[in-house]
Amino acid sequence: MPALPALPPSVRLAEGRGGLACVRVETPHATAEVYLHGAHVTAWQPSGQEPVLWTSAASRFEAGAPIRGGVPICFPWFGAHPAAADAPAHGWARTTAWELRGAAEDASGDVTLELGLADSDATRASAWPHRFAATYRVTVGGTLRLELAVTNHDDAPVTLTDALHTYLAVGDVRGVTVEGLEGASYVDKAPASGGPVDARQGDEPVRFTAETDRVYASGATVRVVDPALDRTVTVAKDGSGSTVVWNPWVGKARAMADLGDDEWPGMVCVEAANVGAAAVHLAPGATHRLVQSLVVATGAGDTA
């Protein structure tokens, strides 16, 4: 096991839920929690704000199981593997232990954690058997910045899909709107649509009236407007060709063992991704970076 890096006073390694190792960050600007299991950000709360990330009270915190909520890393595939029915949904990165490589605090008080993951016997025996190195940088401050960088160490090109599957805490999803995807085409994967089917967003923002499971062909910056909490969360992206928007609604929530039956109104997923036609093709030695930044502002604006 590698030696632990020296940590600034604002960062401490702790035992989290289920006995899993986690990193807790406390700065003048924000607090955060990151589990080494999956390099999973489970909490971020800027000073003077309510928690921005949502985690289910029913989530399992145990080796081999994904954490429900926060920001799971979907890699090296998103959703079900297209050719291996027994492969885990959303890949194995979110259920694999990552290495804490370092932590640094800058002059402004923001803290950046660096975590790493590389191919192993287990990953090379999986449905994505390639040699790679992944670096995940989590910067905690008034902005939460997440950067996933993946380098292809194979001798041939590789293809991957990925997402930073962000669960945002909201007052009531039925009053939430997502702005910035107007006019974008999307794949509607919700069962009620008979999908997956191709569709297009109109001139209006995204609203939630039923189970929503959409992959938008857009990497645009979006605003999650939440009247109940009187705030707006801006989700900016780089290296992202897709935006995923998801809420399980009543029936799907009841069918999920790690999500409470009545929790669905308090969360919505809006995530930077590269899915479907936006899949990433990496030449040998090339690196892909997926970046997502979250900023919170008080006030929900005019949602009429």
C-alpha cells in the first residue's frame, strides 16, 4: 500500500460510513467529503448555503457496491455495457478503490485533491481490458471543480464513454427547471416514452412531471433553477459532448433498493458526460479530460 501523502490542515483522512476511508475538507469557503471508494464526492457545501449534493439515506457504503448520490464516476462505460450483459452498470470505476495522491491548498484557501487509478488484473479481465491511467482532481471552494483525465496506455486506439453523474439536492424537483438545453436533440430513455427514442427540446427549459431519463447532445452550460430552495446551481462543462438529466420519479424509486421510496422529489441528476455518439476515441498515448464545475447563487430568478 503506498504511503499517504502529507496533507494540509484543511484536509484530513477519516473513517467514513461502512468503515470506508474518506477525505474531509474544511476551508473558509466550503466543506466537502470524498470517499476513496470510487473517488466519490459525497458532499459539498459552500459557506452560507445548504448542501448542494444529495446522497440517499438508503445508500450502501460497502466495498463492491456503488454509492447512491453525490458524484459517481461513470467510466469506462456509461449505463449498461453494449456487448456484455453481465458487466456492471456504469463501469467499475465507481466501485474501485482509488489512490489519494496528494492535496494542496492555494493562496485563496481552495483545496485540490488528486486521486489516481490505473489498470489492474481485474480491469484487464473486464469488458474494457485496456491499459490506462486516470487522474481525478477535486477542487473544493466556492466552486466545486471536478476534472477526470484518462490516458490511453495501449498500443492501439480505445473507445470509452464517461460521466460525472452528479446528484443535486433540490427542494422539490416538480418545481425545478433546467435552462440551457433549449433546442437540443436528446435520446429519451424513460419507459413511458417507449424508448429509447430520439426527441428534441423545445424553446422551454426542462421541467419534471414524470420519470425523466434523457441524454442531450449538448455540452452547454446549464442552470438548475430551484424555487423551493431559492437558488440556482450553474453546471459548466468542458470536454463534454453530452448532458444527462435524470430523476427516477415514483415507480423507479420504489424499485431501487438503495433509494428511499419518498426521496425522489429531493434530487435531480444533471451531469457532464460523453455518451452515445459523443463517445471518446483515444489514440495511443492520448489523454481525454472531462471537467465539470458547480457554482451556487441565491435566487431562483423568473421561472414563469
